[in-house]
Amino acid sequence: MLNPKRKQCGEPDCKRAFDADRAKDWHRNYTATTGKRYATDRYREQAVEYDKRRREQQGHWRKQYPEAAALADARRRMLKQQANQGERFAPRDVYERDGWTCGLCRLPVDPGLAWPHPMSASVDHILPLSQGGTHALTNVQCAHLSCNSRKRDRVGLDRPEAPADNAEG
């Protein structure tokens, strides 16, 4: 068995433990030699000051491009209004209508799994709201949370390949 505090095995958890122990040792040595703790707060303050100066010099993108900002605001208002005017339905109705089957990968969805488990059930908009889709029963389907996240706001994707079995023959 390999020592988890050494980098020799290459596993991320081992490297993380090794780096954490090395950082703790460095902080202990710094405190012992200087008599005070290492101040990381001043770097945070410097970053905040830098951001303030940069914003003052450059300005916000909304001030630089007012037409684009107005278009973005109008689009956002339209999408919110359209989503609020959609049908009201319970996600469970969608899951039961689709037979607890993912509409993207066609694998079964386990009703016992709860969010944020990647294989838990979620409601997927077939035509995303950001692309002009409606929040209606005809535009939604049951999907695994991971499949839905992978699809993002894209339209017209063929179903991704289901995980292939490694059976040869």
C-alpha cells in the first residue's frame, strides 16, 4: 500500500492530502520563526482595491455598450414574462407521464434519488426557455440531472449515446 501523503500514487486525493500537510507545515514553521501568523488578508484587500481601480478606469460594460445592455435587458424581461405565463404543473406529473425514463439517454430514472445526485430526476425543456421555448407540458420531459446539465441550453441534439457495454461479440 502506498503512503497517502506522498505523490507517488498520483491519485487526486493523495495529492490533495500531501499538499494540505505541506501547507500546514509551512504555516507552522512561519509562525515559529516570525512569532506571528502569515497574513493572507492583506492580499484580499489588495485584490479588492485593484478591482475598484480597474472598474473606475474601464467602467462597466453596460456604460461602454448601452445599446447591448438595453437589448440584454429587454430579452431577459421577455424570457421572464414568457416563463411566468407558462402552464403550472408538478414535476412529478412529468416524471410519471414519461414513465421515469430519461428523455435524453433513454435510461431509467430512479425515483428514490434526490437532488443533487447526478442521476436524480429533473425537468428538461426540450426547446429551452432561452431559445424561445415555453414552460408547458408539451415542451418538457423527464431527464437525469447530469443529462440535463450536459445538454445545457442547446436545441435539436440527437440523444447522446447511452453508456456502451464493454461486452464483445
